[in-house]
Amino acid sequence: MVFNCGICSERLWDMSVYCVDCSVIRRIILTYGRSDTRQILERVCLRNKKQQDYKINDIIKESQVCLDDNSYVNPPNQTITITKKTKN
């Protein structure tokens, strides 16, 4: 007999209610509560249009910094001075 996970509908071959991943999610819900877990998921996983634009612009800026970085071609002039300690 085949069962389905109560959250993601993955097929289960035992009599479990949830698959392994959803069992972890369920334990988090039991620990922090439904409303707190939902707020965390919405704040971290879901983004509105303004947040999406900000993230896209942030990624573009990062890629431009990588493209404009010529330090591997023209390393800065650095001199290293080594001094020998003398005994007093």
C-alpha cells in the first residue's frame, strides 16, 4: 500500500504521515508555531517586486565589480621589508 506525504505529496512506502524533509519542517512548526514559521518563510523565501528589483541590482553590481577587477592583471606595487632581529 502506498501513502502520500501530507505536505508535499511525495509517495511514501511506509505508514508515515510525512516524508523525511517534511518531518523536519513539521518539527520546526511545532517548535516555533505556525504563525512564526510562516512569517520567517515569507520574510526569507518570498520577495515582493521591490525586493526582487533590489536583489537583481545587487547581483548586477557584484558581477560588475568582478568584471572591473583588474588586480589579477595589474597587481598593486607592494614591497616587503624583512628585518633581522639582533640580540642586545
